[in-house]
Amino acid sequence: MRDQFLPAFSFQNAIIEPWSLYFDSTIWIVTMGFLVAATCGLIGCFIILRRMALVGDAISHSLLPGITLAFLLTNSRDTLPMMIGAIAAGVVTVALIEAIRQSSRIKPDAAIGIVFSSLFAIGVVLISAYADTVDLDAECVLYGEIGWIPLEDRIVLGGHEIGPLPVIRMAVIGLIALGLLLTFYKELLVTSFDAGLAASLGINPGRYQYGLTLFLSVVIVSSFESVGVILVIAMLIFPGATSMLLTDRLPRILWLSAGFSGLYGLLGFHLATWLDASIAGGMTVVAGIIFTLVWILAPKRGLLVKFVFKSHSKGARTSSIETQAG
Amino acid sequence: MKNVLKQSTMLTWPVFVFACLTLFLGCGSEPQPSRKTLKVAATTTMVADLAAAVVGENGEVHGLMGPGVDPHLYKATAGDVNTLQSADLILYNGLHLEGRMADLLVRLGRRGKLVYAVTEGVPESELLEPEEFAGHYDPHVWFDPNLWSYCVDTVVEAMSEADPANAEAYEQRGLKVKSEYEALREWGEAYVNQIPEDKRILVTSHDAYNYFGQAFGFQVVGVQGISTMSEAGLADIVKISEFIKEKEIKAIFVESSVSPATIQRISKDSGTRIGGELFSDAMGLKGHLESAPDGSSFDVGTYKGMFKHNLVTIVEALK
């Protein structure tokens, strides 16, 4: 129990000490926060456009049968078999979601709901039928914690310590995501906005959908393993959604997402330090605050501007927004 | 590859600025005086209580998980990271109670930190394991004071290794704690005698009380299985309700760190009452006093108080 609801803000404790006394922890937690947010944000921009923003949440549930089967097959709760089971379940999840939405009239949000709830239910049934006597849940056997990143084993390359393993792994995954994005930028852009146009340009939209979502499932599961679930679900949505309030152009959205990711990592860490609270929680709260500020104050489309503008000339503004929305 | 460049410059600047700051601050500070007290970090409230009892005035214990926290739902705070890094000794329960965090602690141990799982001293023959999954032991050993006594030895050994100068003091306090636990078990055995043996059936949310049941002659029925995350099957609920009616069980129990919904449902279905709330994976609030019907009072924020609370609650409801 806390003595007081909001502890007094101490510049020394919340800002100076983390970067002096505890520099080695701080730098890796903030870097990891940035890397997770930037990588998830990068892919998130595309999945928001495809109306699949909640796929992260979906996978966090649907990996249950994966880890259960992995446990039943190996009789081990070590991270490696759990990861393999979870990635397999993640891949199955997104493949099923894509298959349903591409071959029926069901919209992506409903397809996500159908797939993740069925898979989660299969996991619950498997556990209660076969693995009731061991403690087996994703929270306990798979999800990591961003706060522990500085305590992880350090990678040493050529005599130089370059950083904790999960940070390096996340950086590599982020670079791969960036590389894939730059290589397939045109295809992703066209298929995300207009599948019909893509087909007429000779781009098979289905193939890119599968490609993107399969890669996504690997990124999501490995991020869960490194930093836990809440940060990943939030960062798939916040950077992209916030940037989209500021601009319509995809390159700018991607740049802004990267910028916001840095802010989430840095400010979120300091918020958590000040309140002595969960770090992933702090970063997510900061993302929520920044979103709210942008939503209200955005120069072109903010609530404030809309409100002021509306009282001047109503017609022109609303029609332009409708065109963009359509 | 512009993004990559941006990433690296974004990182380099704060690193550079704060590296300068660190140097600056580092030069200014005087060399630290030699440490007087042993800094111990402990995961669950039970481990922290045990550690505090053994370390006494020779050190201080920082518990990571608060009262009422399900170890699965524990989230690390920024302060916890520093607690672990600056600790001279880290103690955790082990037997997979802390989940993946234990892997991390073991890796820290490999890199030279003193890290001990307090349950490592409990003989394997005394541990309960599910028939079909060998090696995945039940972690809830603290509910049998005799088993928890084995953990005292491990804690004494760990502290003596971390602070050899005071080994004698840890040894002495360890013996005292063990005799207290022994007395606790004897008190419990006598107290439980108020319930006839065929009425000793404990129905609770999850399978946390198997060691308790073994020690005090209770048949333990956990509705949810051992994980706090799994859900009770409908058939389980019906089966348990039938079982309660058949055995005429007077009361069933909810747990402080598990949702009471399923137990409430069973209570409704079977017409039996809820006998009270038991502590399972965490203890109560420090300084919260309760009294037993025999007049003795205890603090549910301590291991002994938590144990007495559970036993008194069970016995008063079932006798």
C-alpha cells in the first residue's frame, strides 16, 4: 500500500538518478522501449490500414493451445519449446484470419474474433483436460518483462559488450522489418489501400497480406517473450494511430511513428520511475496521453481546430473530412 | 536506410549527454564507506518474511511482490530493477512459482550474483508432483511449516555465504526461526483436532493447499487446478457441488489472490456457505491484526500470522 496516492515529484529521483546512478539499467530499458514501439509501430501502420489493429491482442490469447501442445509434447516449460509453440499458434492465427477474410464476406474484425476465441477456447479445453495439474499459462511461461532487460545476459562481440540479448534481438528484428518495408514498400502501400488497384497492377494482394501478417505474428510473439503483452498490443496501435491524426502521407506517418516511439520509451520510463510503477504500464500511459493531446490539438484535424473552424464555416471542412475518410 | 540513421542518432545524443553527466557526478562523489548491512532482495511475501526473520539487524530485506499479489500477475517497477541489481543476495521461492523470472534469476546467478531458491533444500521425496508430469513440482511448500523449515537452512547458508562475518548470528536466528515453525506446526496439529478426521475436507479455488492437506490430514479439492489462470470446467463445478452435498461439507473457501466467482457459484449450487478468505500465494497487509478464538492475536502480514489466519478460518468454519 502506498502512503500517498501521488508521490511528490523529485527531479533528483525521477530524472537525474536513472541516468547517473542507474545509467546501465535506464539506457537499456529506454532503448528496448523505443525498439519495441518502433518495430511494432512500423508494422502497426499497415495493420491499422487493414483494420486488423487488434491482431496483437488476438495472438496473446490464441497462443494458448500452442504452448499447451508444446508442453504436452516436450514435458517442459522452458522458454524455447514455449516460444516455438507460441509462434506456430501465432502463424496459424493470422493464416486463419486471412483465409476467412479473403474467402468470405466476413470483415477483418469479426474474423479476428472468430479465430482467436476459438483457438483460446481450444487451449482452455486442452489445459483443463490434459494439463490441469501443472501451472501453465502464457503470463508465467512465456511473457517477459521490460524491467528485467538490464539483467539479461550481455552479448559480447569482439571483446566489446554491445548489449543485453533481447535488445540486440529486437534491433535485428526491427532492421529486418525496416528492410522488408523498404523492399516491398510499393506493394504494401497499394495492397493496404486498394486491393482492386493492386490486382490491376499485377500485384497479388493475397500474397502480401499473408506475408505481412505471418511476419507480424513472429514479431508479436518474440516481443511478448521479451517485454510482455501490454506494451506490444499498445505499440502496434498507438504510434500509427497518433501519426495518422497528423498526416495522411504514409512516409510521414512512418517517420512520426518512430519519433513517437522514442518519446514513449523515454517519458514512460521516467513516469514509471517517479511513481515506482510498472514500466510497460508507464510507457503505455504516456502513449495514451500523447494520443489524447494530438487528438485534441492536432493542427489540421484536432478537436480544437475542428471546433473553432466549425463555428466559422461548417460546410467546407466536413466535406473534406468525409472525402478523406471515404 | 534513413530510419536506421535516425535511430542511431536518436540514441547517441542522450547517451553522450548522460555519459558526460555520469562522469561529472562520478568525479564529485566521495568513495563510499564500507557497507554495514546485508541487502537482501526477496520475491514473494513469504520468502521476504523468512529472510527478514533470519537476517535480523544484520541487514535489510526488500520484498518485490506486495501483499495480495498473485506471483503470475506481478509487474516489475523501475525500483524493483534497482533493488535486484544492488542486492547482495537474491532469494526466491523456486519450483516455478515465479515463472520466467526464475530463469532470469538463475542466469544472474551464473554471472556471479548470489541467488538462491529457498525451496532447494526441501528433499525431493517430500515434494508433491503430478502423476502425469514428472518434475513439475507443486511450489506451495510454505503451507507445511515442517517443509518451510528446510528453507530456513537454505536461507542461513545463503546469508552466511554473502556475509561470512556474521555467519554465527544467521545460524542462531535460523535455529530460533526453525523452533518457531516447529511450534507453529504443533499448535496447528492440536488446533485441527477440533474437526473430526472424516470432516477434514478443504474445498478452495486453486490447488494451493496440497502440502497443507498432507500435513494436517485434509482432503484438498481445488476447483481450478494448480494454475491461477485456468478456468473450472462446468462438469467440475457440478461434480464438486455433488461432492459437497454428499459429504455434507459445512463450508468452502475463497482465496485472497484468486477471483472468488467460481467458489461463489459452487456455494450457491450446493447450498453450502463460504467459510472465509484464505491466503494462498501472498500474505496479508503488514500490521493487520486478527485474533484467534483462544484469545491470541496475530499479524496476517507475517508468515506465522498468515498461517494461523488460514488455520483458524478453516477450523472455525468446519467444526
